[in-house]
Amino acid sequence: MKLAGMYDRLSRSLEVLSSWDGFRRLTGGPGAGVGAGAPALMVSLSLHAVLLVGLAFAGHQVRQAANTSEFSSRVGGMDADLSVDSTFQDLDQGETPMLEAGGSFAPTLAATVTSASSAASRPPVSSADDAGGGGIELARMDVQSATRMIVPTASMLGATVSIAGAGSEHVEGVEGAVDRIAVEIVRRLEQGRTLVVWAFDASLSLEAERRRLSKHIEAVYGHIDRIDENRLSRGGGLLTMVVSFGEGRKAETPRPTADLSAVREAINGIKPDKSGIESTFTTVAEIVNRWGLYKNEAGESYHPMVVVVTDEVGDDEARLEEAVNLARERKGPVYVLGSQAVFGRINGKMDYLDPETKHLFRGLDVRQGPESALLEAITLRYWYNGPQYDLLEAGFGPYALSRLSSATGGIYFVTRFNGRQIGFDPYRMKEYKPDWTPRDRYEADVAASPLRKAVVHAATLTNQMKMLDARTPTLQFPSLEAPQFKEVLQSNQALADQVAVIVDEALGPITAAAKYRDREVSRRWQAHYDLIRGRLLAMKVRCYEYNWACARLVKDPPKFQNSKSNAWRLVPDKTIRYSDKATAAGREAEELLGRIVEEHPDTPWALLAGRELKDPLGFKWIETYVPPPVRRDDAAAAAKKKQNPKAPSANPPAPPKL
């Protein structure tokens, strides 16, 4: 009530002073001149500032009181059935198993406190643990709330406003990038004469896009001419260079030119580089170093601007910071037209039609990620039928290229070169922008946060252990009387046991960092943590349930009820039979995954959590019929091939280096 009263008094005072009568009293009446109005303006601004500070302080006090109360009530009611130190592999219950743009205005802060957090997801926090920074985090969030009152949001900004270096923008293909690039060039022209250097990736994978862009290059400069109201691009005000790069670099135009036909011919004349190496950052560094201080024959200086067109990260990422520093020194923003990164993965997939052999290569590896400096997403296959979601669009460009553009004041334009991946609403994804800080600072931030460190550890470990992304234990077994039954059973139990060991190694630090979860202010890192913990717990339960079910099959072999049945199949079941603690861990996993679906809708995290929730964590046996394998008739196949000599060769040509 006291804070509310203070708010009302401040509001009424400000309302009076903002009115015409208040203004007139403050300035000395109708006859006051400009000189009297200046102090009035300063007083008004000061009062606004006082009100904002008062509101921020009031909000801080209210939130501190509310959260202190909420925190104390939560500690008293937490369920400690599955604590940080508890596991369930050492229990003797049940049978013992046999054997990984300007345009992004998103805040990086999360909600203050998640009131719907489950007890299972919040292990007890001691007073010593909480003393480290709970109040600091709350105060920081209140300051953010106060600044939102005076800093314009994305919806407040007009279409002509650009916050340089803030993030990425989504455009539909090369055509969608045409108008935006033209706008950025005109903005650059408003600062003075401008030299635009187009840097084209000469790799085979981008050959079709280069041809498309050469057809649209006239549209880019035509649009510049239409929106350039002051005719700044005329009379040599705008010059252009074309550079290609692969393993090496080549200036396709011998010197900066205003001749549009020469620019178009230069793009069309780029020779494909078959090395499969992209020296992206070396090229940018050399461009800004050589042409960053360009002057024409009359001695007039030009502002540099680099536009990189590529669909891969580049193989010389070690020179990223060098390129950033040189571009900043020359005040040359770098814009990138590229594809989205693959969420939590290094490589994407691309189809390539060889123009010479006409052979279509499918699913070739192309380095398009990750969207962060280090891997932040685990690699873990889903059990049962359904999509694996190996290729998801991250909503942002790859880390190195995104940092190059954002740190130099440019924009990463997501041009969707590859439309095969599952995508997400770019406006919703802005809230989950990755950290585009220098790699050493990113690594230092990760090292300083037990939660982030645990996330990166789990992601790195599971991505190194390829077995987690290769196959899952079989769910179908022959009859116990079949000669291959023992081998099938033992090999798959061993696989489940290996997966459980790796999951346990990743889950240890994740579980230990649980007390830091609600202190994490980034929505992105919160989503990472909850998804990884939920999926690892679910996989751990599944592995133990799988081996328990296999052991029970041998100890108490069931009988076929149908005379045609010849095999046994494991199907999902809601009941977890291994132990009570396994049941508790299963409930915790489902609560974590359900919270992700609820709190992060229409994001990769919600999609992956929902896929894990599709099937219960327990198992039960059902009998089934498996038809015998069809025998291959080699003689008939050879005869058929002889009749059709033009059939595809069993040895296709070696895939090219994209």
C-alpha cells in the first residue's frame, strides 16, 4: 500500500506538470519566451527520470518481498525423492540386467520466476547456496523491466529503423534479399560515397544461387535508384567490386566500377572452385584491408561495405576475430546472405546434381552450423517409429558468420537456400538468440556457470559418442526356441547398457547444476537445460526398463497364445517396473518435458520434448508374427541386369567436395 501510494503521488505530480497550466506556471505564464522554456523542459525530463527510478525501485522491493516469500514456501514443500546424489542403478529391486540482423530485438532475460516449476525439477537449495546471488539477479531483472519503459521495442520501430549488428533477418531466397540489401546500401550512401564489395563463395554447392543472383543484380541497383531520393549513388557515389573465393581469392572486377553490366558479367564469370575449401574470413579480412580506405582518382574517400554470399560457415574460422577487428577499424559493415544453421549440429545435408555426369548426389554433408560457438544440444536418438528430427532450422545463421555480421554492424540475412529442414517462426525465435560474443568470452561465460558448463559437457559428450545417434536396441526378438535368440538378446542388452553408461556420465553434472536452473536468466539456456535433463532422465529409465524386461523374458518366458506367432515385441507401456526410484525419475522426466512444451511453444525445444513424450517410458511384451526373409535369387538378378545394361552402376561416381 505504501509503494502504491508513492506511485500515485508521483503520477499525479507528473500529470500536473505535464499539463499546459503546470507548464505555464513553471515557465512564468503566457509571456515566457524560449529562454524560460528550456528550464521547464529540463525539469520535466528530470521528473520523468525520477518517476522511472522510483518505479524501478518499487518493483524491485515488491519482487524481492514476493520472491522471498515464494522461495521460503517452496523449500519447505520440496519433494526430495530423487535428490542430486540418488541413482537407481545400485538398487536390488527387480532383476539385475545381463549386461549429443538488425532485426533481432529479443531480450535475453527470462521470466522472473517460473511459478509452475515442478518440485521434482527444483532440488532443495540451502541458504548458503542461495546467498550467492539471488538478490542480484532479481535486481538486474528489475532494471531490465524499467528500461523497457523507455527503450523502443521491435514493434515500436518503423520499417526504416535499423539497429546495426543486433542480429539476423529472414528473407525468402535471393529475391527476398534484393530489397533489403538495396535499403542497406542507400543507408550507407547517406554517410558518404560507398564501395560495395560482393564476395561470392565459388564452391559447387552455391553455383545455382550465383546464377540466380546474377539475374537479380539489376533489380538490386534498380531498387537503389528508386529509393535514393537524393541521387547519392550518381556520379560515382556508388562503386562496386566482385570477388570470388574458395581455397583462394580472385577479384572478378579489376577495379571498383559503376558499370552494372561489368558487375553482372563478373558474377556470371566466376569459375567453380572444386577444392571444397572456403576461405571466408581470410577473404573478408583481405577485402577490408585492401579496399577499406579506397579513394578514387580525385582523392575522394569511400565507405566500405562487404556483402558475403555463401551457404557454408567457412574453413578458416580461426581468422574470424581478425576479420572482425579489421572491419571495425575500417568501419566496414559485413552483410551475409546465407542459409540457416542446423539446430545443435555441425553439418547439414544438401543434394547436388553434377552438371557433367548428371548424377544426383543426395544428402552430402555441408557445414552449416552450429548456431552457437560450441555445441549446446545433445545427440540422442528417439526410440520407436517416428521422426528423428536430425535436421532442424536453428532460426539463426551459423555462429561465426552471425558474429562477423553482428560485430561489424551488418546483418545476417537468412535466405533459406535449403528448404528441406523444419523451420520455426523467426519472430518467436528472437527470444532465443545465441550468444554472439567472441569465442573466448563465450567459453569464459560457460566456465563461470555450472548450468551452462553442464549443458555444453552433455552436448559435447553425446555428439562424440556416435552410438547414441546411430541405432537403438531392437524392440523385436525371435522366439526363445530360435537359435539366434541368445545372440540377439545379449547384443542388444549390451547396447542398452552402453547407452545408459554414457547417459549417466552426461546426466551427473546436469543433475548437480539443478539448483542454478531458476537463477539462469537466458530463456535459451533454460530451454537447453530442461530439455537435456528431461531427455537424459527419460533415456536412463528406458535403458533400465529395457534390460529389466529382457531379463524377465528369460526368467519367466511367456507362451504364445496365437498359433501363428513366432516372435516377441516390446511396446511402450505407462507402468515402470524396475524400481520405485526409476518410477520417480520417469515422472520427473515427463514433468520437465511437459514444462518445455508449455513454456517454449513453437520452438525446437518444444518439438523435441513433445517427440520424447510421444511414447511412455515403460515396456511390455506382446506376441507377433514376422514373415520369413525373402531369399535373393542372384541368378535371376544377373539375368535381369543383362537384359537392361543401362541400369544404374553399382559403383556411382565419388561425391564432389562442396
